[in-house]
Amino acid sequence: MKPSPTNGSLTDAGLSRRGALAGAAACALGFVAGASARAFEFDGGLAPLEAKTAPADRATRILPPGSDNAKSFARLCNGCQLCVSVCPNQALRPSESLSTFMQPYISYERGYCRPECVKCSEVCPTGAIRPITTAEKSATQIGVAKWDKGLCIVNRDNATCDLCSRKCPAGAIAMIPQSAGDMASPMIPMIDANRCIGCGACEHLCPSRPNSAIFVDGVEAHRMV
């Protein structure tokens, strides 16, 4: 007869059960911690940041690079959500509009469309987003940034800020004196529409809350810049 384990010892089955329970507990704790972290975002100090909201002035939807134009994208896209599921920055999301229901569009409250990422173009099964290279994406204009003077913290809070200019991967934003010729006046962003690719780095990183002072408006047809 096989001897029974003595007190204080564990069988292999017992170890497996204990490991499973410990793993489940760790997952539960991780989920709670993650939810708590998502519920409260903080700035460099201890002040909680207000969540961003989409700009009300965005007149044209922003479509992913490789979709070329709104008409062909609407015709080819079947709303499968593959592109949404692989977007690492959560910039893509499904449309709730009846005319484009479940077809993806870009919004920058949670992240921006990084020039080095082409994941959505790699998984599209219908050709609505055609395969593109990172070099092509970096030169494709999917929108153009616009600046709202009243929302900018330079004017609203009398603060100094050049984040949009420093973080623009296309070098499309320059800081200029608000009063022409007066270098002592507050510096504000000037956008070069011929260089802007509409990636949304400026909009996403803008410190203005809940609406960014700089936002991207989509274009009906993409073009190379």
C-alpha cells in the first residue's frame, strides 16, 4: 500500500491546486490594480488628470493610412474589427454612426497613430486598408492639425508650453511670437499644413483638458506630403 503523505507535506495534485489558486488570486489582484490605475491618471505631481474628450470641431472623420479615401473605404470595409484589435495605441475605434456602423475611424483621446506602426494595414482582409510601408505612412497625410487659441494653456493659464512642437514627428509645428515681431510675447504654435500628416501626436499630448487646444481634422482623400 502506498504510504499517505505526512502532515505538512503536499502531493503533486495539492501543489497544482495551490498553484492554480495562487495564480487566480494574482490575476484578480492584477485586474483590480489595473482598473484602479486606469481610473486615475496623474500628472507629474499628485493632481489627477481629467480624461480627454473628442473635439467637437472635428468636421471630417480621420481614417487609417492605407485607406486612401472615404468613399472606397466605406465600400470595402466590412467592420470586422481586426484593425481595431491590433492597434497598439487604441487610436482606432468602431464607428457608432448608422451610415458607417462598426467601420473604424481614428480618435486621439487614448493614443495617437504612430508613424512607425502599420499593423492595421497588415491584417485588413478586404483591402479597405491596403498594405503600406512605414516610409509611406510617415509621408501620408490623413488629416491636418488645427489650433484653438482659447483652449491653449499659453493663453488660458499664462503658461509656457511647446509640447506640440517638440513632439511632432513630421516637424510641422513651429513656435512663433503671438505678437508678430515681439519676441517677448507668448510663443504659440504655427502649423505647416503642407508637412502635417495628421498623426495626432500633438492632439494626444496636449496638456489642455478635457479638450486639446490642438486637434486634427480628417481629409476626404489622403495625399503624400
